[in-house]
Amino acid sequence: MSWWKINKDQRPIYIAGLAAAVFNVGVIIAEQYWALLIPVALLIVTMTFLALDKVLYFVIFSTPLSIFYLDPTLHIGFTLPTEPLLFGIMLIFFAKLIYKGNFDLSIVRHPLSLVIMASVLWMFVTTLTSAMPLISAKYLIARIWFVTVFFYVMSQLFYTLKRTYLFFWLYLLPLAAVVVYTIVIHAQWGFTKDASVWVMFPFFKEHTSYGAVLALYIPIAVAFTFSIKWDVNRKVLAGTVLLILVAGVILSYTRAAWVSLVAAGIAGFMIWIKLRREILYLIIAAGIGTLFYFQDDIMKRFEKNDVTSSDDLSEHVESISNISTDPSNMERINRWKSAFRMFAERPVFGHGPGTYMFLYAPYQKPYEKTIISTNAGDMGNAHSEYIGPLAEQGVMGLVLVLLLVYFTVTTGISAYYKTEDPNLKSMALAALIGLITYWTHGFLNNFLDMDKATLPVWGFTAFLVFLDSRKK
């Protein structure tokens, strides 16, 4: 084919292809194989401009399969391939927003969106006053790209039912694959509790975050299996995924995930039967009053419980209330007490976002330490989505988290009741139950700095806000 016979519109394609071929040959000759990723990066950037939804689908699908990478020279850790993509999508989103300014204002003006923006703003303020500004700045930037992409950008995926289904399926299927991989590895170690802590590596760092994500998606799998009206093949697929996830969460030995599923299931049942708000408030008040009145008896019973976590599932469940000899439970109490001491020292602005794990060591008391405590204080965060922000961002940090949870639940209930389409209605309730599992789990752990948990938390929230912002 002669050059002058090629259509002018097609010439740039041939030029780009020839340039890519020459570039690849040069890279191979020079043995700089890492440079082969440059054309891939350019392709992704181009796709982000021309077909942002396709890139978002890739991010959703790859998140359960992503792997954490720590650069030994820069001492910076990030998850591949998702976090670099999220950063790029965030920059392009802001550039388009400045250039076009045509984002859906009904999402931005929603009360839950305003709470999210207020929390990010307060995080910025506490970063300025942080005891470790560089650490807090990294934490803030990560929170901004998570919220920007997983909440605001992904809220635009729900305009059609097909895209909505795709949003959930694209995470469910690779997550099920990760569970199958984990079960296979776990079987080689006899399904022991000790092995359950790490067998999901490298896809998850440990079992608590793994269990939390499984709990988030089990209500979705239940809705896909029993409530959504589609063909038998999809129902069989959804049922298979559900069985895999249930097996995964049981074998994870994650007690917090088990508790969160029970609590969220009860809450979902109350919403489903349309329990009156007054009765719900009365139940909550009666529960709090009962706990307060019998607190001494309850504490004595907890202290007498000496059943520790083990391979026996019944004993593992019973160990949930053991606060006297179970190392995991005692270490959580140690972390919480350290966080409260940090809060007492800096109650207004806290010590700065993301700083707890670097600063809590001196706040430990020798008589509260456990066999898994460290003097260096290098064993992770405060293990609470509520107490952690209290220590890192002061009292306003806790208030904003509580407001976030409150508006999430009220928005989910509103979206469920006002949605007329039966399939969307079922998915709204499932997403809300999934979020309740996370915020219940949040009393004992915190994972909003991880892409695997952050995507469903902000994505489900965006879905509920989208439904609630529409009349029908």
C-alpha cells in the first residue's frame, strides 16, 4: 500500500503504530524492559480522556486483584495497578471540571456529599496542624483521590440499569476468584486459624480487611441470587458467588465480620418490614439503657470468659466477648486506650491524619500491653473508624464520622422507600445492608485507607445518593 493512497484520517494511526514498533525494538535492544509500560500508560491516559467509563470498569475489576507494592528507596507504598490510575483519573476529572464544569449538581448538593466534603476539608485543616505534616499530607491526598473517583466520578455510572449491574458484577467476580484462591491455599494448611491470617496474601494483607470486604458484598450476592429478576444462568452464577463468599467469610475467622453481618441483617430486616421510626428509637434507647443498667454484670461476665480464639468455630465465636485473656481483644483495648490518651492531649485538632500508627507507642501503659504489643508501636492503626479519627483529628473528626454514618443510613432508607423499580429497590437495600456491615465492623477495625474496602464503601454510598437524588 502506497503512502499517498492511505486516507489522510488514517495516517496518524499508521504513524503511531510505526513509532510504537520502533520504540519497542529500541527498548528491547537497550534491555530497558520497564519502558515497555510507557505505551500502556499512554494508552490508559488516552482512554481516560476518550472513554472514562471503560477505565473505571477496569479499576473496579482490578481492585480485588490489586497488589500492594513498597518502594524500598522512596519508602512509599501504593497498590498496583489501581492507585496510580486513581491519581491520574482524579487529575483528569478536575481538569475536565474546570474546563467544562458540567458535573451533576444534584450529587454535589446532597447532604451526604456535603458531609464528605466537610470531612475532607477538616482533614486538610488537621493536616496543617499535624505532628507529622508529611504523613498527614500523603493520607489526605489518598483520601481525596479515593473520594473523588469512587464517590463523585463513579456516581455517574448509575444512569442506566445495565451499568449499575456492571458496577457490582465487576467487583464480585474477581473477589470470588480471590476467595477460591484463598480457600485452596488455606486447605493446604488444614484450614487452621493461624493460617487464616495470611493465606489471602498478596491480594489482602491479612484476614480482617478480607472479611470486611466479603461482608460488604454478601448482601449484594444475596440480592442477585434471590431478588433480581433475570435469567436462570445469572441466578446460578450469583448463587455460586454467594456460596463462595459465605465460605470465605466463615474460613476467614474474622469475628468482627461475623458480628457485622448479624447486626446488618437485623437492621435490614427492620427496614424491609418498614418498622416505624418511633419504635426503632425506642428499641435503641431500651438497648442502651439495658447496657448501662447491667454494665457491671456484663463486664464481670466478659472478664470471666477465658475462651480464646481457636480453630474450633464455636469457641472462636465465644471468644468474641473475652476481654481478659484473648490477645486480639486485649490488644484492641490497648490501642483504644492509647488513642483516648492521644485525644486528651490534643482534643481539638488531634495529632494529624494517618499519624496514630507512628505516635501511639508512648501512650501505651505497661500493664495494658499484650503478648502482641510492641514498644515501637509499629503494628498498625487504632482499629476503629471512630476512635482513630478522634485521636488524629480531634472531636470534630469523630463528629464528622458519626454524621457520615447517620446520613448514609437515612439516605439508604430514603432511596429504598422511594425507588419504584423492584430490581433497583432490592439493590438499594443490599447496598445499605453492606454499608451497615462496614460501619458496624468499623467499631473494631478501620480500612478506609485501603482501595479494596474504600471502593465499595464510597461506591455503594454514591449509588444510594444517586437513587435518593432522583424522584423516581
